[in-house]
Amino acid sequence: MELDPRTIITTASTLAERLGDEAYYAAACLRSGLLPPASPQAYAGVALALGRFGLLGGSISASAFLHADRVVVIDELGQLSYRELADRVDSLATAWQERGLRPGDGVTLIARNHRGFLQAFFAAAKLGARIILLNTSFSGPQIVDVAQREGTDLLVYDEEYAPMLGAFEPRLGRFLSFLDGGDAAARDETLEALAARTPARSLPRPSQQPKVVILTSGTTGRPKGAGRDIRLSLAPVGGLLGKVPFRTEEVTQISAPVFHALGFAHMILGVVLGSTLVLQRSFDPARTLDSLERNRVTAFVAVPVMLQRMLDLGEEAWAGRDLSSLRIVFLSGSQLGAELAQRAVARLGPVIYNLYGSTEVAYATIATPEDLAAAPASVGRVVRGSIVKILGEDGAERPSGQTGRIFVANANQFEGYTGGGTKEQIGGLMASGDVGHFDEHGRLFIDGRDDEMIISGGENVFPAEVEELLSHHAGVVEVAAIGVPDEQFGQRLRAFVVRRQDVDVTEQDLKDFVRENLARYKVPREVVFVEELPRNPTGKILKRELQSR
């Protein structure tokens, strides 16, 4: 059978691009110091760990060979070294295997940011489990519903969730990852106790690689499981390192929840780089600021609203702080916006990096400090290895400056929802769910959600445009806008605004502000002042709750 020469050329071109991308990723990894000086025996151990268990299962053991005595985690219980954590992971994995946990079985975690999450995750990964990460803001019925829907064979949970679990009992049992001093330990074993009494033994290569299921944010409906395999590629690490100067042995404070794609990715990246991870079970702006200074943090990972609340602490809270160690503030999870970006840079300097992506499409673009200086409203340029296109309703690509739907392709995007279905795809590109445009310099701008657009007076209106404008008003802390019926225009916006306490601003003031800067049909029909906007743990505004009001 003869091959079409065009097929041969296309295949060779694709292979050459793939090899070129991998070379780029490898160079970025080397610049980061990913391969520090170490003995041949240490690197033999690294090769054995990664070869047997893959990136997810083997990374903690691999890093223990290279960074044995370095602190891997600082949390409210103290510190653990890489070797200590790796030993606990091996003991826990041994215990679970003896209990009958097999490759492909479902291990569900509902745990906050602390060492127990790391211990449980890496133990399950070593056994080739299917690991489901639950949102820590779920109610009791949601926890049980999603855990059952996703196929839970073993549950790991923080004690605070014990009253919500009721009689839910997975096939292989329930295990406590964090105790608050209650009596849940009388019923279920703790990870610490199980690992402490189980001697670790050599584990075989699992018959299948682990899979991670991260739930979508659920801002527009029921959260869905988004399954993802970790492919044999440097793309997940190298693409990021090509844009952001993470280095080996950072001190990384992860305030974004580790059950979410942002926090989870940086947990894995931190372990791969031999970094110290500073974790807190709950976010408090003042405590977080103290921790950045006390622990000499070099990289801070958060969602934009967390940074906003830290900046809102005021001058007194920031006065005299020594944050000179802080090189990177990495943000994602919700829109940063020009106003917050400018405030952050003014306070912290050119250290802000803003990623645009989603649970489904992974990462698409990253705005560097240079991008934010030139265009603070942008989400930056496309990450190497990703393809981002702006498509019209006819599926044709839009030129720079024209708004359309954003479609993304890369090696990291998810493989489909666990309950069936996927995101819309055109020509191998996956819909992000947003609309936006590129400028002439290749920077991407998000104009809004494609399902939030309203038609007012025959014109398309995106709430994000009005939200961005109002966020620049001196009397506005934050704002969200939704579409509501309007007798004259068909639809108009209703804006929900959190006012600054020290600024006297009225509904008419804000309407006039929009009228002076945008078209008349974009002026909100109403401005509703609220104490706070409803958000999920990753900072996204829950507009469905605003609709219900």
C-alpha cells in the first residue's frame, strides 16, 4: 500500500514540530535547574522511580533522591522533608495495596491544603488509582452524590467533613487526612496511624498509569468530572517554565486550593522542582501576608480575588514588609482585570504572571510582567505547544482585533467528562467557553463568556466589558453584571456592586460613569449594592446565584 506523499509530508512536519516543542521544553527545564548536581546513584534512583511509577506516582520518590533533607512542606503541623514524606507515601501505598486497592480503583479526596493531601495523592498515584479531587466547599449531599457518581472505592477526608458523610462507606473504607480534635478517629483510621504501623515494601509497576479527575467549577450548573491522563511529554512542565522563571528549590506558597487545577498543577510542579510548599488550610489575607514574609516565599500561587483582598488590607498592613524574596506571583482561576493588575504591580513590582486556561483546555496563554505593563487587560501570548484561535459563528478564523469564540488545542487538555460528553470542538480545537480577540502583538483579551452575551437594542453586549469599566471607578471594590429583561431594549444589564466604605457613590453615579465611557445600551438598567459577591473557592463569581436574586 502506497502512502500519499502529502500524508508523509504532513506527518513528518507534525513530528518535527513535536520534537521541536520537546526540545524547547527540555531547554526550559534545564534553565530551571531541574537536574541539580547529584551522585550517579541518586539519578539511578530517579530513573527507576519515574520509569516504574510515571510522573505522578514517581515524582515524590524521584525528588527524595535529589532533595532528601530539604523541606517539602510547611503547614500548621510543622515541616516534613522529602525523604520523610516519600517514606510515609510508600508505607501508605503498601497499606492500601494490602487492603485491596488496585490500579484503576477510585480514590476520592476531600481535603484542604496540608500534608495529608500530598501523602494520600502520591500514595494513590503510585498504585495507578483513579484519583478524584472534590471541592472543599461542597455540601454533604454534594460530597456523597459526586463521590458515588465518580466511582469511589476509597475515601480520604478531613475531619470537618465527617458530619456530612453520614453512612456513606466506600468498598475499601474511609481514612482521615486531618484531625481537628474531634472524635471521628474513633470510627475511621488516620493516614498517619496507618502509615506508621505499615512497613513499606517495594511496590510493583502498576498495570496502568494513574488518572486524575478534577471537577469543573460548576459556576453555571452541576460540577462535572474532567478526566485527564498525564502523557509522556515535558509539555505540562516545560511549557510553563518557558514563560515563567520558576527555579529549582523555590519556596512556593500555594493559596489556591490544591483540589483545583491551578493549585494541583503547582503542587506537582513544586515537587518536581524540589521546592518547599507552604500550605494553609484556609485563606486569610493577613495571615497569608505574614507567611509570605516569615517564610521568605519566592513564588506565590493564588486566584485573583485572594490577591485583591490582600491589597485591600491597606497601607498599614503592608508598611515595613520585607517581601524582597518574592519573584513570582502566579495567578489564574478567574479574570484578573486591568485595575487589579495595575494595583498589584504598583505594590509588588513586575512579578505578576497571569495564566488563561480552564480545567478542560489546560493552559492557553500567560501574561508576563512585560505583557501586563504594555496591556494590563490582556491575558498574554500563547504558550509554546498550544494553539489558540478566534473563530466566528461560521467556524472561520477571525483576524486580529475582531471578537469571536476562543478555541484551544494542546497536549494537556482533558479527554472528556467522566459522565460522558465533552466541550465543543472544531477542527481539533476545543471551545474554551469564552469570547475574545487578539491585538496586533499577539496578546489575547477576554471579552466575556460566550453564554453570558446579551442582545440589547439589537447590539451584542458582554457583561465583562461593563464589569471591567466599573472596576476602575474609585467607589467600586468589585462588580458583576448579568442580563435581565428590558421593555425598551429587550435586554439590559443589572450590575451588582460592592462599594468602597470610604467613598460615597450612588447608583446614578455609576450609571453616568458607564454612559460617559460606553454606548448608551450598555448602561446597566439597575445597580444593586451588595456586601459581597458569591464566589466559589477558586474565586469565580457564581452568577447563577445572582440570577436567583
